[in-house]
Amino acid sequence: MTSYFSWNGNPVAFQPGETIAAALLRAGIIDLGQPLNTPGGRVFCGIGACQGCVVAVADAAPVEACLTPARDGLRLGSLPAVGADHV
Amino acid sequence: MCEAPILVVGGGPAGASAAASLAEAGLPVLLIEQRDQLGGAIHRLPAPGNASHIWRPARHRRNWARLTARLQAAAGRIETHTQTVFLGVDGQDRFLLDDRSKGLVFTRRLRAAIIAVGAVETIRPFSGWELPGVMTAGGAQVLLKETGRPLEGPILIAGSGPLLPAIAAQLAKAGNPPVAVLERGRPWNAPGALARLALSWAPMSEAATYAATLARSRVPYRCGATVTQAEPDGDGLKVGIRIGEVQEFLHVRHLLIHDGIEPNRTGIPFPEPDADVPVLLAGDGREALGADAAILDGHRAAMQLLTRLGRANRAAASDERGLQRARDFQANLARALHSEPVVPAPETVICRCEGRIYADLATLAEDASAREIRLMGRFGLGACQGRFCGPMIAALRGQPLPVTTPPRWPLRPVSVAALARLTTDETE
């Protein structure tokens, strides 16, 4: 059974053990920013250093997508929509 | 009362080697790792659900198997926390650790700390490097190791160093050979350094394997070639490249860049080997010498600490010899691939977090202090705390950018609720 998290309201499938970043990239989601937020967020360094892939998490602190294992039902969105209506 | 542990931050080769060496000497170790598995970037393992393993050198596989076996044999004395990030040292000298799997920030009374957080990649800025679709070569390699699946669409690899042909060959073997590899340096102009490099068997045989793969997959490897700019183009990037005097444009989906590595020292405490709670650095986070040297350096740091704690009295001469060999290799590599810095175009983003461009940097006084660069220029004030723009500014100004003191924490995003629930051990 495929698992999903939501990205800006849209479902994104992931495989067990995969990071949020890996799942987003496979889904073709490269720009992690809001349309008017330039430069948009993006996966860049892959090791949690650049903070370019930090994503907002509903009801929790933002995390680096490249470090964080995807979990079923996570509701994620672009920064700086922390606490905003990205859920 | 339990014996206070030695904190080891980072579960890559240096941290794993240090943790195993300390535990083998009978000391309790608290090993923390930001990912869900140990290994670091170099030994990043396939995600649990992924059966497709990418090709990697046998030497690295053997090294990690040995380290893993040592950790397992000493597991009784090593308390490992994965998905746990080092937030920094607070005003009361407490090492703050965020176990994200539990939403718990905790600290411990420590006997000492060894910090082995590895390296960050350096890049040379060009107009457009900040765009989505541009990724570091190392970041793409970590992703490939985990997923076994290459990025989709046309990929261009550019910058400098041995990682470029390595990731290119791995992408080719995984089914998506890059359109080209652009090496900034002109190694044929430094035959002396090349000849000395040729004496290092392990990296040279690895390089030969990569070269053969690139030749088979018909991936062009061009020296003296650079990316000059990138701009959004449909769902990809239009990338300007210069090979010698010729300027061309390529349309790609992903642009992977890399110009070497340097120790990840942003926000990391200063080494204080003689303090009451000694702090030592190990591995690429101390001196960027690569994965093989990191294992030696983790052992070296552990021995230094054991000596300081009166538990050993030998500095391992073999470690020092190995580290010196790695240092010589890196120096020859740097000579072979040397290229002069290029002044970026005025609109080139330097500090991505704060959107500051080269023109902003150029308005600052030539002798501006680190404080002025930060507070007036707003460079390095953002979320990454200067991990990327710091080295760029240093290279452009020709002098290191002094680090802020004391290091600012938290180094990583952390929930205020988790911070407020900070747990300390009751012995404090």
C-alpha cells in the first residue's frame, strides 16, 4: 500500500524509509517556495546544512526535508507559511 | 551515579571511529546522528524500502562494514540516538540535543565531547546558482545512494574536483548519464602535481573506474569549462557555459555544482582539549581530508582524549602518518585543479537566505569587519548562518570571514515547545 503526505494540500506518494526531499523530487516538485517567494526553497546540500529545503510542518516545528523521513499523513508546505493555511 | 558519557556528535566515519575507539577503551559514549541511520554522507545507506543499490567503491564498503562491526561489538557502552541534531551550546555550557523522533530536547552531564559533523561543499557563485533545480553534487549523491534512483531529466554537472566524475559515473550506472561534466580546472597544466597524484593507488583506481564508465556512456568531461549563469526555462534551466573562449547554452532539468569541501564549523564550539569538559573536533569537520582519513582522525581524537583523561598514553603515530598522506594528496589535488577566482556579475546572489547580491557586498568597505558584513551587509544572518555565503565571501575577499563568538544557537530549526520541555539529567 502506498503512503502519502500532503504538500501544499496535494498528496505526494513516498516509499518506506524515503526522505521528504526524495519523495518531492520524484514527484517533480523542485521548487519548494511560494509563487511570490523568490528564490524559492529547494533541496540543495542534502545534508541539513544550507536550510534551503526547510519545510513547514502542520502542528510542529519546520524540518529539513533532506534529513526527515516521510511519514504517512504528514501535512507539509512551503515556508514561510508556518502556521498559515497550508494545511 | 552513572559515569558521565563522552558525547560524539555525528555518526559518519570520524564519529563512528571515535565512538568505537572510546567504547573499546571502556568509556561510555553518547553518539548522536541527525539521520535515521549512521554512516554520514559517504556511507549513506539505501533507505529501508529501497532494494536498488548504486555502485560504490569496495574500499568504502569494507571500511564501513568494519566500523559497524566495531560499534556492534562495543554496543553495550554506546548509547546511540538517531534523528537527533546538535543545537549548540547554551549560555550555561550545556550541549543541547534535539531528538526529533521524540520531539524532545535534552542535555547530559558530559565528560567530554568529540564533534564530527563533516564538511560542507563550497561553491563559486554565478548568476542563478540560487534557483530551484540547482543542487550540490554531494547532495545529489546522497540522494542517489538512498533512493538508488537518479534524478529525472537532463543533468549537467559543473565545478571542480573528483566528486564530479564520481557522481557522473554513478548517475550513468543508475541509468541517467549527465549531459556533460564541466571541470573548472586545467590539470594538464600542472603535470608535477598530477604525477604525484598518480602515486596514490586507491583514489586513482577509483578515478579510472569512473573515467571508464563516463567513456562507455559517452559523457563528455571538459576541463577549463565553467557555468557562467543559469535562468529558469520552462520546467528546467537554461544554463550558460563557457569552454575556453566559446560560450554556449544548455537546457537541463538539474544542474549539480561543487567546488570542493571545507570543514562544517558554523556554530560549532571551538576545540578546547584542555578544558574541564574537553571539546575536540574530528574528521572532515576538523580538516577536510576525505573519508579514509576521517576514520584515522576519529581514532586520533579518541586517543588524544583518552590520554587527556589519563586512560592512555600513546599518540598513534600511524594515524598521523595516514593523515599526512591524505593532506599531501589533497594539496596535490588542489594544485592540479587550481583556478583563479572570478568576480561574479553584480546581480549574483551571494547570501541566499537574505537575498543579498554581489553588488551589496561590493558597497561595503574593503576592510569591513565580520560584524559589519553581517549587521550592515546582512550577509550570513539568515537560516543557514553563513554556511554557504561565508566561504564565498572569504574567497571573494581573499581572507577568512571570522566566525561569530560565541557561536549562535540553535543551529537548526527546533520547536519552541520542545525547547521549553528541555530535560536534563537529575544529577545536575
